[in-house]
Amino acid sequence: MVSKSTGSSSETRVGVDVGGTNTDVILVTEDDEFTFKTPSTADPSQSTLTGIVEVCQLAGVEPADVDQILHGTTVATNALIEHEGAKTGLLTTDGFRDVLHIGRHRKPHSFSLQQTISWQEQPIVKRRHRKEVTERIYPPGDVITPLDEDAVLKQTGDLVADGVESIAVCYLHSYLNREHEDRTKELIHEQFPDVSVSTSSEVVAQFREFERFTTTAVNARLEPVMSTYLTRLSDGLADEGFDAEVLIMQSNGGMASVQNVAERPVTTLVSGPAAGVLSAAFEGEHVDEPNLVMLDMGGTSADISVVPGRVLERDPRDSTVGGYPTITPMLDIETIGAGGGSIAWFDDAMGFNVGPKSAGANPGPACYARGNDQPTTTDAQVVLGRIDPDSFLGGDLDLEPERSREALQTQLCARTDQAQFETPEQAALATLEVANTNMYRAIREQTVQRGYDPREYTMVAFGGAGPMHGASIAEKLEVSTVLVPPSPGIASARGLLTGNVKYDYQQTISSPLEEVDGEFIEDAFERLEARGREQLERDEIDPSRWEFRSSVDCLYDGQGYELNIDFDGTDGDWHARLRERFEERHEAEYGHYFEADPVELLNVRVTAIGDVESYAPPEIAADGALEAAKTTESTVVFGTPDAPEKLTVPRYEREKLTAGTEIDGPAIVDEFDSTVVVNPNWTATIETNGSIILTTEER
């Protein structure tokens, strides 16, 4: 599945994003832009390599002429969720082997009597593989008990004898003094060179023992998996003649070197969705829309994120992936099981559900004719006439609409005693209504329940399925504008081209704000910045393109969680200035602040940024005739399950639409990787970069 347009880049760059259903690829040169889509494979390196090779052949670019490959990956995410990865051991301080099991005695679901606690039911490190070592460090980093090096070697030997491949080293208060963890890693590498080692002081040097231990253990479990994957991908690229720089998208919205990601795979747990957030922010900036709600709906799931004032929001709390708490920086993204492959089904109580079960890419929706007879949201769109079976995925995949109708009829219309749906069209409308409501609720949680008014936001709808659902979800939210980027099915891959190299460093201080000495905190920032400089130098980024951002985490004495505040130095009365900023942030987050309560400065943070090649979007021609883009008219069903409404609507080919064109709904815009549904009472306007802006005056 291919597409071409005219763009601009002084280098030849490739962005490749691996999703649960498809692998999306974009290649930009100085003059052109090419896109390609291929089904994802069980071994993601295969579809990644296939996509890169195919898009180069499409563009007529030799592998050796590619300068940079940017990659969004789900390898770490899938391994963690599916409980795969290396057999992992833990070395920790005497008396603390059960921190990974005990956690915080806080149930994931407060009012559920039956629930699975992931870190207990399926522990990252089994108890027999958690070993204790004599050593002790007290705050503020004083060594009270020296490290027992003989114990380190003995315990490691026992772990290796039991088949452990990777070891997490987590000592008490090592975030204040990494001496013992560094020495432990050195000893293990000397005696057991084939064993991977992750130390908590390298992975996440901050307090909260349980989350620090869990994050380090997750990293240890994933490190051999990610290293193997990146080696396989690098070897495959080399065999094909590529000699390009390869950068990997991290959860924080920045790129990182292959070596860095191989050592810290825990930083890539939301790699692909993070690229989608970058894409949404980039598209919003182009049309001067400051407040954005991202809806990235693919074949398996929908990713949702809020971008207020074009600021990429980080998750304000410890993040949980696959049931395991982690404290690595990541963008604030909510993922739900709503995609083009989401299955519509009745539960035992005859409740109607859509998702999270998915048909995925294989066998896919019923209309793919690959053996699945369960109806999906894609089948619903086909039955309602919104997807053209002849032009789906550029015509490269022949759909069988009669199979969609049969699946809806047999699985939804004929299987309920209550006869909720009399026709496949009613069942299809109900399927979309439930799927849209699920996404509406998730967006409402991310906006209304956090103090954002969605009516002041523009929805950016992309992914293969997002543009079909965007306007309907916007109506529920009373959002009046929906932006659909060009080639929405590969928008996350395009987002990779807009990112910079970014590394996060942190250090716990944990001191009353008024007692923190200015020279002391400046020294802490300088040490973190030095680590960032070393990494950017290793990445061979020109120092003129470096940037360092400093911030601190503050909280009121006795609070459980902190807020991140920008730090602008220790000039003048910096204590009062920082407290004022903290109180402003606290009031914005919680609706109040405590004027007299003491404030604690918990962590200092530095983000090192290396600016890479910028991406200039292609522009399309203007002043073309709308009729030239019209392909046909078709019958499309709108309305509700109780009152379906069949309408005859025009269909347009997106590649032939020109800038400034307006289309009154209802209408359908077809393209090779998606379909844009323009609902009744909505208008579509084509922007100069090819984006479609859907607007309505009805709220």
C-alpha cells in the first residue's frame, strides 16, 4: 500500500512505526515524500525491514543513500504485557527481597473483591530469584555497612546456575550513593560476562523503593529482548546495504540512540503512541490550533492524549504498563481496546460490548475473508457503506462486504432472545455507537475530569480508523473542530520525523525547600547536565544544537505525590520564586494551595535535547475544482440504531482535493490508508498541507 506527495528535507530520512495491525513507513527526501504500509509480523524486525526496503524501492532511493532511520517500536511493551522476556534475578539489601511483592498494600481496584495484582500473581522476579546482600547506605548517602563482595559473587553464581540471564541490582538509598551498585555491576561483569545487569541508580535514580525496584526489574527483564531485537534489525539493515543512523522513539517523546535503548528498554514502553502525540502537536501547530485532543485509532486500540497549549503533557503519576508500576518519564497517554478490529459481542447477561477483544490483522475483520466470523467495527463501517470495498487500502486488499453483513446478522441479530437488532444496519450503528461511547468516556477522563474543557480543544483524529469516528465522538464531547492529517494511517510514522533526541536525568534530594542551599542544587544540576553532555557527544550531535532544561519536583510536607516545576536558577530570592510557581501549579492541578504549609524539594531533573533535522510538510495545489475529485455517489447509513437513515452521499478521492476546497456533509473522502467520514451538518475544508479540517456549528 503506497502513496506519494511532494515534501522537503535536506536529508533522506525514514520513519517506521510498528503497530499491532500494520507497520507504517514514511520516507522523505529533498523533493518528495513517500509512504508505505505493510502488515505487522510476529517478529517485528521482519515487517520493519520489509517496510523500509519497500519504501526505498518505491522512492527509487538506494539503501546507502538513506541518512537516518527513526523507529517507533512495541517490542518492550508487548514483551511486558505478554509476560515474556529474560529470566530475571534481583540482588538487594538484606531484609528487602520482598519489596517487589509487598508493594504499597494498595489494591489496583479499591472496590473489587476479585482482582489480579500483577506484581504478585505474575512477578517480574520470582521470589527464589531474589537474593540478599549485606550492605547498607543511609541518607544522605553515607556508607554504614560496606558491600560484601563475596556475597555478591555467591548469590550471582546461584542465580546463574538456576538459569537467570539478567539481574536487577537494587540497594536501599542507592539513588543517593551509587557506589555499591556500580561495584556490584563491575563484579558481575568480571565473573559472569554473559549476564545482563541493570542497576537502579542508572535506570531511575530516585526514591520510592517499590517503584524503583519494579522499574529496574522491568528493565532487566526487557534488556536481552530489546538487545536481541535491535541486533537483528541492525544486521538486517546492514545486509540490505543500509548504513544510516538509527534512532528509537522513547516514551518521553524524544529519540535515543540504539545503544542507549538497548541498555534502557524501559524507556520505550509507549514508544509508538508517543510518536502519535508528536504528530498531533505538529499538525496543530501548522494550522495554529493550540489546544489538542489526540485520537489515534488503529486496528487494535485507540490512544488518547491531551496537548494543552501545544505542551506535551507528561504522566503526572507513576505509570503502570502491563500491571507493573514504573517511574520513567513518559507522555500522558491513555490506551483503550477500541480499533478497527474490535469485536462486537454479547456477554452472558446479554450486555452488548465492543472490544477489547480484537481480530487484529490476521485473521482480521470478517470482510477480510481470512477465517474470522465475528463482526468488528470495520465490518460495521462496510455494512453502513462508509468503507468502499473496492478502494480499501488503495485497492490492494479486496473486501467481501457480504461476509460483514453475514457476521452482523448471525452473531448479533440472530443470537439474542430480546431481538435487539432486526437488521445488520441496526447492529452496525449500535456497534459504532458503543465503540464511540467507549472512546468518548476515555477522552472525558483525560479532559473534563482533569480540569480541561474539551469544547476549547481541537480533536486530531488519525490512525486508519480515527477519521471515520472522529466527528461522531466530537459531537458527544461538543467539540466543534476535528483535524485529519494527510495520510492519517501513517501519522505516527510522520511524527517520528518531528522529534528530537532527548534524554532525562534525575536525582533525589528530599529536603525542605527553604533549607536547600543554592550552590548545592546548582552542583546537582551541573552533574546531571554533564551526563547529558556525555550522551549527546556519544550521539555525535553538534553542540550548537544542544539544549538543557532544568526542573524540580516539589510537594507539601506529608503529601504522597509531587508536581514538576520549571527551574530558572538561584538568582535572587529563588526559594520564594519556586514556591510561588509550585503554588500556582498546585492550584491549577487541585483547585487550591496551602499558603503556610512547608514545601519539600524532592527531585532535580535535567532533560538533554539534541535538535535533529527538521521536517517540512508538503504543500498541495490550490483552486482546483471539487468535481474533479469526485469519484462516485453511494448509499451511506447514518442516524441511530432505532432510526437508521440512508442517504446518498458523494465520495471524493483525497489526493485530488486542492487547498481551500470546502465539502458539505454528509460526504466520504477516500484515501489509500483511511476513510474520512464527513457527518451531516459538518463541513470539510482542505488546508495547504493537505490536512482536512472538519467543523460544525452544532454543539
